[in-house]
Amino acid sequence: MQLSEDKNKTLGIALVPGAFKPPTKGHFEAVRQLATNNYKEAEWNAMPDGSIEPGSILGKKPSTEIKEVRVLISGKPRNGISAEESKRIWDVYNKYLPNNVEITVTNDPTPVKTAYSMIKNTPDEMFFLVTSLRDESDMPDLSRISSVTKYNNARPLILKSENEDIRATELRKAVITNSYEAFKDMIPDQLTDQEAQLVFNTVKQSVQAEQKLFDKMGEVLENLFVPEKPKTVKEGSSGTPINARATVSAADRQRLVVAYNRIVNVLGAKFYDIKFNQNHIRVQLPNEDEKVGFDYTPYMGSILEYMIDEGMNISPLPEVKIKRDPAESADFFGKTAYYDPNIKEITLYVEGRHPKDVMRSFVHEMIHHIQNVEGRINNINTTNVNEDDALVELEKEAYMLGNMTFRSWEDKVKNG
């Protein structure tokens, strides 16, 4: 452990991981304050359940001294903005940051993983893993860095943010509405007008395709969950992969998933019923259609987005049907789910099942969909694994990869 000239402070390197899609004034100020050792650590009052008491977050004098700041940008695109575009914006900001700031794009799925690798591989250096608290809603972010204490050369560093109202979501909203002045208020004040316009145009260009989708969301399209009798072809049955019925490319479909999340963020679920489908998003008034039981839509959307981010070959997305069938539920050997490769359709039986178990079946069937898209379900003429070794291998993959994909998605949602 290194000590600074102030013997009560620990000297080390600050690691600042994040998506930064795009980086805001709040991100810039956090890095600038760290680099100049002009920051405040957060302290707060805890509620009986361990949560943060609303309005209790304050800043205190830090017990650390920063000699270097490393900004770690997630390599994954988000909301239409790539890591390279985020880096270009940071490079504009970096002109107004001290020379002890280094900005890089990570190769790991998450920048926090890169930070942990740095800490583990450099045991002789002291590190501070950084996150910021704007208000109590940011508490889930603390879980991402808490386990860093298992290393002797690292500790979490939680900053008190002075930019509570500035979030990347709000900055993207300003771009959608073409509100340059609102956008400018959420990026560093130090930027010249030319630099601010450059950043605005960079973000605007990145979300242009999504904005077109967003503007067309008023269409009334068929509902995602249409109760329907199952087809006679069962899971694992023979079928020849067919061409996509829609002309939506993989890139556009990924943007559609991102657009779904943005619509939910902008409109909210209080006044609108928002559903994601394979090539469209439906926005309608609540209770316009009869809704029965648990709403799986947001979980499916999140899982599909995760699978796309992981590079899984799921396009074109299948149709999904929800079926409530007491007879199947009462039968020990009754159906729980199946995939029809001829029409690229998944049917889920939900009666009497825990929603998490239903979603695990959904991911299992999505693996079969991938097998179909890749042309690997040809010439399977039985649903009995005891009759076909090829079917055994397909099912092994669906169970193993399906369960691990679901578990990885679950851990990412819970732990960030």
C-alpha cells in the first residue's frame, strides 16, 4: 500500500468503468475532480432494509489521493452509440482534463471485468474502483464494485455526484427532440461552441436510425401474446429453415431492441402498454387488450437484447405464443414449451409455472431457434432422444447453452 505526502491518505490509481453512451457533464466532472483530487466521497444514512435514506447522501473529505485516472469504456454499443463514438467524445473532453487521465475501450464484455483484471494482474499497485451516487436510485451500482475488497490492493471509491439531474438517458432525449440547447447544458461547460456542436452531431448521427423507428411507433400492430392452439409439429421435429418473413436486418433488429428500451424509458409504463415483437414494437393504452396473468414482455426483451449483445445468431426473431392450458399443467409429462422450425415460432405453456421457469424454457427454445437459423435441425424425424443421436446433441446444446445463457443474463441484471 502506498502513502501520499499526507500520511493519512492512501495513494493509488482510480479506475472509472462505464458504458458512457454518451459521456455527460457528470462523467466529465467526476473524472476531472478525481484527477485534481478535488472530489468528495459519499456518505449516507442507511434504512433498516439496507437501502439509502432518500435525500441523505452527503459528501465528505476523501481518505485517498489519486495519482492517475483510467476511464474504461464498455466495448459494447448501447442505444445506437458505439464504443468508438464514445471514445471520440471523450477525446474532445480530454482536452480539458489533466494529463494524468487515460481513456481506453475495453475488450471484456463489461468494463468492470477489465478493472478487476487490472487489479489482479498488478498486485504492487493500489487501485480505487470508482462509481458515483447521484441519489438513492443509484444504489444498485454499488454492487458492481463491492467485491473488489477481496483484493489487498484495491478498495471501492464512491463519489458524491453534484450533477443529480444529468443522465445519459436525458442527454439522448435531447437529441431525439433535436434540443441542442438542452443537450449543451448536459455536456462540459468548457467546450467551445464548435466542439459542443461536434459532440451533438456525433450522438445525433448515431441514433438517427433509432429515431426513425421511434417516430413510427404509433402504428397499431398485432399483439405479441396471442393465445393460440399449438401446432402439431413438436420440439425437435424435422423442418427446413426458411427465409426470414421480414426484411429487417440483424443490425436494424438490434436497433429495434434498443428502441424498445428507450420507448419504455421515455413513455413509461404508467400510461402506456408497450410490447416488443420480432420486427415491431406495439404501443397502446393499458387494458386495450385483455391481459391475463404475468407480463413476460420486458423480461423477454431484456433476454433478447442480451443474446444480441453476446453475438448470438437469433435473427430473424421467432414469433412467441403464450398458452394457458390446465390440462397440460396437470399432466406430469405435459408440454412446457416447444419450437416449430417450419414457421419459426415458440409456444410457452405458463399455467401453474413460476415466471422464471417459463423464461428458462424460453431461452432453451431460443437455442433451438438458433440451431434452425443455422440449418442444423434438418433431417430430425423424431422427438425421442433415444431414437436419434443427432437430436441428443441438439438437446444437449439447448440445455447447457440455454441454462448458462439464462444464468449469465440473470446475473448481469442483478449485479450489473
